[in-house]
Amino acid sequence: MVVASPPPLARTGEKKLLLPKLPTVDLSGPRADVAQQIVKAAETMAQESLGFFARPDHEKKRAGPADPFGYGCRNIGFNGDVGEVEYVLLNTHPGSIAQRSLTINSTDPTKFSSAAGGYIEAVKEVACEILDMMAEGLGATDAEAFSKLIRDVDSDSVLRLNHYPPFLLPSPSSAVDHPAAELKVGFGAHTDPQILTVLTSNDVAGLQVHVDGDVWVSVAPDPTAFFVNVGDVLQAMTNGRFVSVKHRALNVNAAKPRLSMAYFAAPPLNCTISPLPEMVTPSRPSLYRAFTWAEYKKASYSLRLGDSRLDLFKTQQQ
């Protein structure tokens, strides 16, 4: 997903923003300890998210409308895309989270901001670890070629909390057996524009990955696992070695809502995106022209959710 850049933090009148001390996850520690820290951060964030979405509509709307940050319902982006989903979108800057928490949990805003901040720090470390391994596997001279863009203080990363309501299918068979017209689409088919997406969800199915033509493969839900999506920016930086795969979310459970938490790891707005030198050879010239993340976001606003954004940045030799 792509969102507008955050506006400057607004003044909050008499309310003082309390920036909580964020818990950290040290990936250099014993593997079992690190795993428990990450799980705890994810569980705490999930509890806070479910608590918010369980509130009456009039209370949730106080945290909206999404601008793009805050609470939103059904509307996805700015070009008419809709889905059976309600969500909270957060800029990952601690100050922005603290300010947004005042409307998400007015009685105890630091409880939400602490949970969100702790989870963001934990999942960012997971994303960076994965990206460093990717860079190493590609033979990149700079092992932190990808992760340093996320660790940058001006990183444009966001966290999206999605809540998909239950839906009764026309028959008891699985969603794969039904044409798309019979399904409730929670979040339409799209690729993620950022570098990498790290997603976790509860035990409710709904995530599907596009394979070819009309074929979609359902991803088995696993609350103990992270699902990782390559983003458009990573596809460009690897010169097409890694591909951002189209995916969607369907509402397929009749009894229980689906909750997902997606961390979209993004570079700073002024960052220039181009293939790594190791990814360009005489036999495989650059597939995409250089562009900034701000330029890519701006171009994306003119497109619908499922449109191919990278096509706008292909080199003429293709």
C-alpha cells in the first residue's frame, strides 16, 4: 500500500504528548530469548488493536478520518478503491504515534503508544535482518544496502492494523472454490510499493497470493509466523531478481474477524532508488530508471490499487 507523507505534528492544546520508553529487541542475544521478545511485542500489539476495533463505531471514528493516518473504514486510498475492512494507519515516528494515541485510546494513550512503538521496533529489526540476508545472498558489496534505508531516521515506514469482519460464504467449501464475485473482498489485489512488508495475523484465513491468470493460492494462517512480501522498491533495487507479488485479502470466516498487522518498510522520501551495481550487467541492463521514493509515491496516487506502478519507471530499452 502507498500513503501520503505525514504532515508536521499538530499542536495538541492542553494535552501533553508522553513519549514512552520503547522496549527493544536485541537480535544478537540468544535465539530463544529474541523470539520470545518478538512474540510478546506482537501479542501486546494485537491485544491493543483488537481492543480498539471492538469499541462502538462512534468511539473509533474519533481516531479518524484517515488523512491518511488514523482510523478508516472501507475506503482504501484516494482513488475510489473500497473493501470490507476497517483499519488504523500509523506513521512509525514515535512522536506521531504518541499524538495519534490520544484519539485511539484517550483514557490511557501511553498504553497504546508503548505497544505500537515496541512492536514497530521489534518488527523493524526482523525486516532489517531479512534484508541483510537478502543482500548477502545477492552478493552485494554493501551488506546493509537495503536495511540502512529503513534504519534511516527519516524512513517513511508505516504500520497498518487491519480488521476484517466475519463473512458467511455461500457454501461451506473453501474460498478457493468460489469465483471472486461470490467473495467479500477485504483488501483488493495489489503489490506493496515499499521495500519489504512484514505481516502477522491471527488464526483466521484470508490472505491470498496471485500465481498466474485467475489462480490465487490461500496462505494458511499462522499467528506464530511472519509473512514477508517483496515490495516494488526492492524489485527495482534488485533489477527484477526479486519480484513484488500481487496479493489480496478476503473475508472468508463466518464466526471470527481477521486481524492483520502489516509493517511497510520504506526509504526516506528523498532517497534515490536504482538497481544495485551488482544487479546490472551487459547481459542484464537496468530495467528501471532511477527515481526517488517521493516521486514514486506521487505517481502512485494517480493509479488504482491494482494498477502496476513500476511500469511507469521502466527504461525505454525494454
